[in-house]
Amino acid sequence: MAITKNRDRVLVENVIDNASANLIKITEDKLNVILLKNVPKLRKPQEIINPIALLLSLLTTILTAEFKDKFGLSAEFWKALFVVALIVSIFYLLYCIWNIIFNRSSIDSILKEITNKRNG
């Protein structure tokens, strides 16, 4: 076999085929169930941004704001409200970190579930 390009000739002695693939047959409803269960787990690492931003904004507010009496509520109440919100946001951040660590999924694990392969 000879390949020509701009009057140059290249002699091809051997063709190597590396295009084999696996075919997976699955029903649409089964694939839908598997993806609905696993796709949110793939997004978990990105979900840590919101609790970190919330924690930092509340901490910055507590450290820099001068709370005053407003809307009929005392300055101490406003500060306590922000401290409670900060504590809740810390628990929310810890929950998100726990979720990321222990509820992981990967493309490989989803493929194993789709192809019914078991561990081992």
C-alpha cells in the first residue's frame, strides 16, 4: 500500500488496528436510575465552595462589623444571631466535607455498575 501526498510517496508495510471497543447494552430506564444515583456524587467536590464562602463571609462580618440597635433589636442580639449563623455554617462545612469523603463516586464505579461488574 502506498500513500501519496504532494508528490511524496510513503510505503506502508504494516497497519496496526488499535480500535477495539466494548459494547454495553442497557435499557434506558436502568441507565437513567444509575445516572440519577451517581451523577450528584460526581459533583460533590465542587459543593464545598458554598459553605466555605458562607463561613468566611460570616466570620468577616463578625470580626469587622460594629453591631448597632436596629429594627427594635439590640446590638447584642444581632451579634449573637451572626455567631449562631457562623456555628451553623461550620457544621454545614463539616457535613459537606464528610459527604465528599464518604459518598464518593467515580466514572469507573459508574461504568462498573452499568456493566454489572462486581468488585474483585
